Amino acid sequence: MASEFIDIITSLTAIMEEETVRLLAPGRHADFAEMAAAKIKLVSAIELKTSEHARTRAEWLSTLDEETRGRLTGAIRHLGAAAQVNARVLERQIDLSTEMMEAVAAEARRLSGMRGATYGASGVLCRTELATPISVNASL
């Protein structure tokens, strides 16, 4: 039982580490959706195993021999470290994508001249920038 749990944790750790390396490498990588799906599947398996153990054998951890407990603890620590690095890299990639989309939108507004002004009843002139439709090439 514990070895299956350790295998799932080790697989999730390996996927996170590979994803982190690919995100840090230059170039385009097309299989991030598959990696995300695999991560979701493995996290679901971990949650399932954890809830099964809690429901059927709450003391299962204390019944493990010292070597197995050590392997499990090591796998969990390694997963935690990999998850922290992966989260930081993913957050930075998301921030970069957001910044790039904002820059593209600002340039599109500038080029299209989509600005307007509203003259209010009190004589105040309010300038607005209208949203410009943006077409995104998904293969970028």
C-alpha cells in the first residue's frame, strides 16, 4: 500500500520537475496541457489514497516499518520542494503572459486610435480608451 502511494508521489514530483525545467528553457513546448492533466490525475490519486487510508485505516502510517516510513517522508519532502519551485516558475510565466497581453492591447489601442471623449452636463470632458478587439494567434 505504501509503495503505491510513494510511486504516485514520485511520479507527480517527476512531472513537476520536468515542467519546471521546460518552462525555464527557451523555446516552445506544446505538451503542457498533457502535463497539467497528468498532474491533476496524480493529485486526485493522492487525495483518493489519503482519504481511503483515513477512512479505513487511520493508523496506517504508524504501522509502517522505519525504512518505508523514511522513504515516504523523503518522497513527500521532495514533492514539497518540487511543488514550491514549480509554483514560482508557473506564477512568473503567468505574470509574463499577462504583461505581454497588456502590452499587445495597449499597442492595438494606440494604433487603432480607439479613444473617445464624453462631454458631461457640468462641462467636464472625460477621456476614455475604448477596448480594441484583439485576435490572438494560438500557435505563438
